[in-house]
Amino acid sequence: MVVFDAHCHVGKWGTWDIMGKYVTPFPYEYSEFPEFMEHYMNRYKPEYAVIVPHYLPDRFRTFELNHVVMDFVRKDERLIGGLWVNPSPDVYSISLEVLESYPIPRIKVIKMSPDAWSNNLSPDPRTWDERTRSFMDSVIDIAIKYHLVVHFHTGVNRSDPTNYQHFMELYGNSGAAIQFVHMGNLAGGHFKFIPMFIEWLKLGYNAYCDISLSRGFGPRWLISEMHRSNLSLERILFASDEPWGDYPSEIAKIQNLRISENEMHNILFQNAFNLYIN
């Protein structure tokens, strides 16, 4: 079995005060390359992996982890990197510097999570001012020019799947590849995301999703709907979301799907290979 992990996280998350409690969620972290090799690459043996930074409660410190990503991808050709950007006003200039640094060898992703955005910003263009619109235009233009993939977190609040509907109406036909991480994440998120995703594919949008941290019924329902709509499964990617997710559990989620061996191989490996390597 060959596996292409379409997103996992590196860098030190550490300890943070979350709602008055100090939280240290990871007994091991991928903050140093030898540690990452021991606890992830040598343990799970993916053929390739896309690595992106943790996003931290401190918006400024998250950008420091971009350097960890760039360091790791230089040391192992199996790794593909993504850099963090954020359109929030307080880190806007830093994010522009990141965007202006492309192209970078083996860096093929622009990573964003609306959960980390400030003010009332969301992926919905109706929440943007002119500067945010300009930033998003730049993200899409750079992704097209350098054949990058834009990663968007999906979940609740700002990352609610419904906030992406108008975004996709604006950019879905641009040609930029957009990977929606977690396919909605929660049960309610799947209820919203899956019907929209099917419609986006029918409209020809260049959209992908990965199954990391999805509920058990989510991938089964998604695949059933895609079969019913005569859509191939080439837009579904395996991802572990390590260390937030559990690699073996995410593998088992795919292995337990009632699909053909070829479809399983495509989800576990070939779809991501075609997107990131071919």
C-alpha cells in the first residue's frame, strides 16, 4: 500500500493558555527534523507528504513556522511544503511578503485558516474590504501562475462551509486548485459541505477535499453522492492532519470504504500524486 498524505503539520505547538487552562496537547511534536523523521516518516512510511505549519493562538508566531517547513522540505525529497498566510490587518504585510517569496522549490501550497482571521473576516467576499479582495486576488493569481494548491480549513464559525459558497462563485472558474481540508470536519459541516462540493464539481470548479478529521459517515456519504452523480473520485484526497489527527485511524477510514481497489489506491495515493507531482 502506497500513501500520499495530502496534509500534516510541523513545528512546535507547545503550551498555550486556552480559556484559562494551560494546554499541551501533543506528547511528541514535529518541531525538529530528526523528531519528525522518527515519529512520522519512519513510523508511518508515506511515499510523500504535504507539510504545513501549525497555526498558533498568536498570529505573528505562526509565521515563524514557515521556516520550519522550508527547512524540512530541503532535507527530504518526499516532502512538499505549504506556507501560512493570513489576510488579517495586523499581519497583512507579513503575508504579502510570503506571497511575494513564491516560487520556492518544493513549496506548492498556500495555507489559510479563517479560524485565525481577525475582525469579521471570513471566506465570504461579502465580509471583505478592498484590501482583502486584493489579497485574495493575489493568492489566486500566484496559485495559477506557479501551479500551487490553496489549502482552506473547514469547520465551524468563520470556517463554516457555507462561507465558501460565494468565494467559489467568485474564484471557482479561475483554474486555481483549492483543497478543502476536513470536508466540513463535523457532522453538521458535512451536511453543508458535501452537497456544495458535488455542485462545485458539476460546475467544473477545480476543487478538492481531504478526509482528515471527518466523521465516519462523511467519506461514505460523499463517495455515494459522487457515484450517484457519475463523478469520478479523483478529487478526494487522503490526509492524516498529524499530529492533530491519527495516521492509522485515517488510513482505516479509507480502507473500510466499500469501493474498488483502484478507487482506494487513487484516494490513498494517486489523486494527490496527480495534483502535487505530475
